Amino acid sequence: MIGFTPVDFGPDFWAGFTNRSGGVSAAPYDLLNLGAFVGDNLSAVVENRNRVTEFLGAPVYYATQVHGSDVLSVTEAADAAPPISIGKGDAIISAAPIALGVLVADCVPVVFAAPGFVAVAHAGRRGVELDVVGETVLALRAAGVGSGGISAAIGPAICGHCYEVPAAMRDQVSAVVPAAWASSSWGTPSLDLPGAVETQLLAHGVNVVYRSEVCTFEDDRFFSHRRASAAGVTTGRQAGVIRLLSRTMPL
């Protein structure tokens, strides 16, 4: 069984966040690495992704994330298995009865539920500056979601007490999103990305139904790029995932 924290968006959705457990990747990617472009054996990644697909009961679509704000769209399920990547972008929306995934290892994973739609977004430091979650909301509304009606969940990410950055970077990001301003637990400049993302979501009229209290840097059940870099190794990626269910299909 894969490691998974579910989020309740109601009967039309199946959503949550994976962790490292339940996969086949060898160290330092152990175990459930879902990232295809971090140096892991691709066959292991494919098996891990298949396990998530089996768990959710639907194919999961991922993008090649580039720390931007472009929003991709999946209009229908592929005839075969989903590609390793649907293209470059940091958010995906869909009205198809499929699942979407967003890959992270300290950045903030966000999953969205709206009537007839699902979406995911990858909000790192640059994504917060560019308001990728706001762009995702705008894309959902442009696709037909009415005013309001959008809910979101914020998954495990590095916390403001651990995400140390240069003072100039803190000033730059917090000039755009004041809620990002933070200090590390040892007194140096840092950024609170989960707090910034929550503030942005609320500003766009999104109902935040869940915010994880897990810090990926502190909790080794999760992949952390910063923790791995400090140890001189690389690491894998966990995911936020959400599936749009048929109203007649049981969970």
C-alpha cells in the first residue's frame, strides 16, 4: 500500500498527498519516487506511478514543472497510458474523469476541486512570486467554473522555520506576497511558502479545506531537496493527486 494522506472534497473527488512509502525505487530515491527527471531508474518510476494509478483507479497525468505559472489542460483521457509528461507547465486543469498529479520535494503542492473540474499546481518560491495558484484559479473560471465554487488543499512542504534564503530574496518575494516573510528557527531570513500560498488562494476566493502541518525538511517520511542537498545526495518526488469521479461511481 502506498503512503497517502487523503483530503475530503466530497463524493465527486478522490484526492490527497503521497509520501515515500510503498514504492520500488532504490536509495536515495526510496521508495515511492514519482519524479521521472531526477536520475532514478525510469522503470522504477513507471512502476511507482502505476501503483498510484491503481490506488486511485484512474490514469494520472503529470507535467514537466519549470517553476513558472503556465497552466496546461487535459481535455480527455489518452487511449493508452498517459505520457511521462504532458508538457512544460506548473499547473494542470481537467474536466475529464482522470487524475492529475503535481510533483514536489519541498515546494508546495496544491490540489483543487471545483464542480466538474480538478486541478493541481506546483508553487515553489518562483511560483509564489508569479502567483501560479492564482493563474490556476483564473484558468478554472475561464473553463466555466462560476464565481466561488473552488476548494483547495495545501500539501506537505518545507516550512518557514526551515526555508532559509538570502535576505534580498526574502525582500523580493515578500514585496509581492507579504505573508511569505519569515525567519528561520535559528534567526536568519526565510520564506513561508505554505503561508504565502494560503494567502493567495484566499485572495482569489478559494475555500482552503486543508493545509498540511508537515514540514518536508523535518519529516523524513517525505522527500526533501534541501535535506538531500545538505547530505550531498539527490532525492525523489512525492505528489499531490486528485481524481474527478463520476457521480455514479463509488469511492
